[in-house]
Amino acid sequence: MEELKKSDFYFELPEELIAQDPLRDRASSRLLVLEKETGKTEHHVFRDILQYLAPGDCLVLNNTKVIPARLLGTKEETGAAVEVLLLKRKEKDVWETLVKPGKKMRPGARISFGRGLLKAEVLDVVEEGNRLVRFTYDGIFEEVLDKLGEMPLPPYITHKLQDKNRYQTVYAKYEGSAAAPTAGLHFTEELLREIEKKGVEIAYVTLHVGLGTFRPVKEENVLEHHMHSEYYEISQEAADKINAAKQRGGRVICVGTTSARTLESAADESGYLKACSGNTEIFIYPGYRFKILDCLLTNFHLPESTLIMLVSALAGREQVLAAYREAVKERYRFFSFGDAMFIY
């Protein structure tokens, strides 16, 4: 394959279009609909997604739950402010973390949070400068974290989140994400009931979103970019629902790039799924042939990101960039708390 350039996925985005706060009503976001065969676009409100779903389709949602993974503490020796971001649990109380400022946090350094309610010791420096940290506390870690931790909002959101639950889908179930699967933020319980009433199957898979999602592509040749690894799980029930939809000629509609990456990682060449779990580093960019996904519901992504490359693999780079230019012109809201796009 010839070189794929990062700059091929650039678009101009006025800063004021980056959504800073979630809307009061989740399902009232806007929805740009893109038909991938023709490039035709339509403008709707999110709850109109109902009219694009058909009986026999299968809607695939990622039920991961974001943990309040951002901890603000002080270095015990000096009292200096330290920020610790939980990335991945390695064993019971040992986590891989991102520590800021990192340089001085060498093995043996100790950090205190919430006046000593939670303490941490740096054990080791691992790849990309991440720190392995052991926590000590009284009681249950999740409860201490819930009390002291903040939601790890993406770097482009500068407003403080008033309600933790707004960076969580209504169906979030299994804790483990450092970021929300944001395409799912638009669904309400009522809308999901209406979708099921229409004869659409809903299947839940789990992919714990890592902060690598926000890691910029540094190489100009996209193919040299190394994807971060994320843990996923597909139950027998979900695999059965998705396979059955395929067999009856229904469409598999992924909500979010995380659900898309989960299914594409797990499916065999013929698009068949088995119950499984593992880690995926799948990187989807133009030229990729989708094995199982038919349609994608997703938010608007950052210029030159791996996510806009995935969307371009499905609907064609020129069509996607044209749709993004239209979204900018129509003043759509971008990124995590922004509006949505449906590609079918």
C-alpha cells in the first residue's frame, strides 16, 4: 500500500464549535446522516435515528463504565501538586498510570490524596514513561475512588463537569474505561425502549477505552503509527444476536468507533463472531475491508486522528471530509459532548 498521509485527514475547525458541556436532553443533539454509496447528507435531531433503523437490524453498544480516574494529590516529600491518571489495573492495588509532572516521580516516590484517605507509591517506570503505582487505603478502592476521583475529561474540554453521570452512557455497566464511548451518550432509556419496540435487537459488548484514544498521530506516514492496546469482551449472548442479524439479512450497526473496533477485532474473515475476550490494537484506515460492520453511529472526531481515519475507511475520505465541512458550516457541535453522525 502506498503512503497514507496524516495531513490528508486535516480539516479546519473553529474552536468555538468544540462542545464544552453536555446538552440537558441527551437525545436532542443534532444528527448528520451520510449515505456512504452516494455521499448524500441529511440533517436531523438525534432521536430521528429511529427512522433509519429497521426491524431485524442489530444495534451494538459498548457498555463499559468510565471510572473517575483523575486523582489530584501531593508529593509526600515536598507537598508539590501531582496529578495521577489511572490507565489500567495490573493487579488488585497496582495500576499503570500517567503521572504529571512525571520527571520527578521516580520509583519510591509517595503521593497522598484526600488528606491521606488514599496513598500511592511509585513502583516502576514502564513504556511511554507511564508509572506503575501501588495504592494503599482503608475500605473498598472503588468507593474511595468515587469520593476522590474526577472524570478524566479529554484535554479539549476546559469546563468542569457538573454531573459525573453525563460523561457516562445510560447503559454503562462494567468499570474500566479512562474515557467514555461518547457516541452512546446520546441515547436515553426511553429511546432504547422505542428502538427495541421497533424490532431492532440490542447487543452489548465491552471495550475499556484507553487514553490512547486521544493520542495524536505523530508520524506523517499514518502506517507507522502504533495503536494503543485496549481490553474487550464479547459474551455468547452478544455474539449470537449479532450472528443471527447477519444470517437474516439485518444490518449490524455499531454505536461508536469502540464497538466497531471490538467487532472487527473479534470477527473471523467471513464475519462470524464467537464469544471471546482479549486485547486489541486494531487500526482501521482507508483500504480496510469491514468484515461485520454495516453502519456506524459516531460523533465528530479530531482532525488527523485515528478515529476520522476509521470513519473514512467506511465512507471514503473525500465524502467524510465533505460531510465534516458541511457540519462546520452548519455549526454542529464537535467531539465528546458534541453532535452525532450516522453512516449507512
